[in-house]
Amino acid sequence: MMWMDLAPMCAEHVPLGPLTWFGLGGTARVLATVSTQAQLRTVLARACEVDLPVYVLGAGANVLVGDGGVDGVVVRLKGGDFEQTQWDGPRVVAGAGVDIASLTLAAVRRGLAGLECMAGIPGTAGGTVCMNAGGRFGEIKEAVRRVWTVHRSGCCREWNQEEAEFEYRRSALTGHIIERVAFELVPDDPGRVMQRYREIWEYKKQSQPLGRGSAGCVFKNPPGESAGALIDRAGLKGTAVGGATVSEAHANFIVVRSSATASDIIELIATVQQRVEEEFGVTLEPEVQIWGDCGQAARWQSREGLACT
Ligand code: EPU
């Protein structure tokens, strides 16, 4: 009722499973698909008016939606302003909804280095920058020069790399909605950039279960350790709860069958945490973003949506 006047941009009680790589979980109270900054501001103003938290969904590659769904407004930045890329020599400004794999490949083909470390990491420009995605080959922060955000209160801000305070899988941008990002890449020999990109892809293909049905690494690496190696050494590969299993290919991945529920994954996460703690005295912290009700079994907080402050 409250959102019908904003149809088709906004729809109520929409299943989020198909929009995430796990492919499961409940519905969004409201799903808003916006393609312009003006539409985004309209949705944010309405969310504030009715006092609902806002969640931003990128490619859904690192999000676990609880079975009870999300009691808030889930915003997707799709098409229009948000999927534009503007190249200017070694610089590119990308809308937050731009697919990072396509952007990486476009850069590699132009002989521009700096994004190859993103090979095999799914996501949008906004999502990967917000979380400072990356791995042993580098992090996206190295290529970020400027970020434009809007706060849910409607306040706009421009950030340079330092102000964004990038750290391991986090940044000060959390709590703001990224609208676009400027990357500064490094001209290099196209053959060499392509070769490095292929090598990283090859490493990922051999060591990780790529594709849907998982959300990449589930836990952050504890300082100086690899979460995958610890889980593996605890003998947990193949451990299953319902339709969720610790991957045999890489122990920091949980893979799901179509029958799996979010509760299965959450219970499996808690089991892994407990066993690794017993074995090595290390507490693993989830890297995957958990939205909505995550049940009593889990010893962590689900990620809050952005409140109207
Ligand atoms: N290892 C095991 N068993 C396993 C998995 C890994 O023994 O089941 C060992 C490996 O042999 C290696 C070490 O653990 O010696 C580290 O493994 P890997 O190189 O796969 O890296 P990782 O630390 O597990 C990180 C990122 C990944 C990224 C890779 C490669 C985190 C939490 N993970 O994984 O990122 O793809 O490096 O760049 O930072 C993600 O963030 O979702 C993600 C997949």
C-alpha cells in the first residue's frame, strides 16, 4: 500500500533468493530497483518517512539472507546511471552497479593493470569497493581514487582513498550508499596484464568452487592465518547440515544444494566456529554478510540495515 505509488520501481514481499549466489533465504519487505540518482533519492526519502532500514544489494555474491527475510528496503542499483563506465586514459569512473568482472576484463584488454586481482571475484563496483574485496593477489583499494556516496539521509559525499579508510574486508564507506567509483589504473604491456589475469583465474579455478551455490569465503582470515587452512586441518571438509556442506575444494567455502535453507548454513557456520575454536583457540569471524534474522545458534550479529539518522 505504502509503496504502490512507486511501482514498478518498488515491489513488496519479493523473494531475495534468486538475487543472491546462495539462492535461498526469505523475502524483502520492499525491493527497489533504481537506475537513476533521482530514483534512489525518492526511495531513500520514502524509507526514512516510513522508518524502514535500507540494505544495498550488489551482485548478491557475498550475502546470506535469513529464512525470515529482511524487514526493510533492499535497493538494487541497476542500469542507467549505475551501470555506466567512462574511460579517460588510465582512469575509469564506474557506476556502483557495474559488474566488476566485466570492468576488470575491459581494463585488461586495454592493457591497464590494477584490477587483475579481482579475477574470479564476483560482485559490483560498489559492493567490492565497500568491502575492499580481494585476496592474496591484491585488494581493490589499490586502484580506488575517489568514491561518491549518498547517505540514507540524502546527504552526498565525495571520498578520496585515504578518507575511505580501507582495511582488510572493510572500509569507512559502510553505512553509505556508493553511487560511483573512480579507479586509476596503470598502463602496462597488454600481453603481460592478460597473462597475469589468466594466472590468477587459473589459481582460483584450481583451488575454489567457482560459480553460484556458494558465497565465496565464509570467514575472514584471522591475523597471520588462513581460515580455509584451519577449517581443513580441523577435518571439517565435507561436514554438512541439511543442504549445506563445507566444500571439499576449499574449506572456507560453503556449498549448497537446492534444498538448503539459510538456517542450515547458519548452523554449519556455528559448527565450524565451535570446532575451530576447540581445536586451535581461534574465533573465526564471518566475512559473508548476513541479513535479517540469523537465529539463536549463531554467535554473531546479523548486519543491520542503514537506519535513518
Ligand atoms: N588451504 C588449505 N585448505 C583449504 C583451503 C586453503 O590448506 O581448504 C591453504 C592453501 O593451501 C593456502 C592457504 O590455505 O596455503 C591459503 O589459501 P588460499 O590461497 O586459497 O587463500 P585464502 O586465504 O583461503 C583468500 C581470500 C579469497 C581469495 C583467495 C585467493 C579471504 C577470506 N579469502 O583466501 O577471497 O579468493 O585468498 O586470492 O580473504 C572471498 O573473499 O570470498 C575470497 C574467496
